[in-house]
Amino acid sequence: QVQLVESGGGLVQPGGSLRLSCAASGIIFSAYTMGWYRQAPGKQRELVATITSSGSTNYADSVKGRFTISRDNAKNTMTLQMNSLKPEDTAVYYCNADHILSDTRHWGQGTQVTVSS
């Protein structure tokens, strides 16, 4: 079955860094645009960043210049390097796989990121 497993969340002070990882199994990884979304308490889930199979990236304005998304198609993994973290980055971060030719989408279980002093 399809599994997207996130790791790397935690508690970090403002200005700090975290690296999130997503390991995918049960899918043809190269057939999916991969992405990170986040949901803060009381707010809707929002796009953080996406990356196509060929490596084209897209970022939310709020994270541009601070976050970097990458993927390794050989290892079926995706990462999100988060630098200069702010308290408003606090949320549950979800890994997403969006099939390039259909409406098929898969989600991970989420990993908590808390930015606080």
C-alpha cells in the first residue's frame, strides 16, 4: 500500500533550523509532484512548497528564501530544509504526493513543528 512517512519535526527556537524528510513507498515516485503542506491550529491547510519530478519548485511567499525543497527520485525521498524559522511557522507539516496525470493524491500522517523560545 501507499505510505508517505514524515520525520524530522520537533521544537526549535526562533531563528533555528529543521530538516523534514518524507519517505515514499508503494508509488511510482517519478510520476508524482511532491509537496509539503502545513496546518496550524484553527487554520486551513496551506501549501508550503512543491517540487516536480524534474526538480521545478514552487514556494509559498511566506517561506521563500528560508525553506528549500528537494527530492531524490532514486531513493523515493523528499526533504524540506527550513531555516530562519519563525513562531508563525508552527504547524503540523504534511507530505503530499500528487499524481501528474490523474486526481490521485496521497498524504502522510504529519509531523509537528513548533517554533518557540
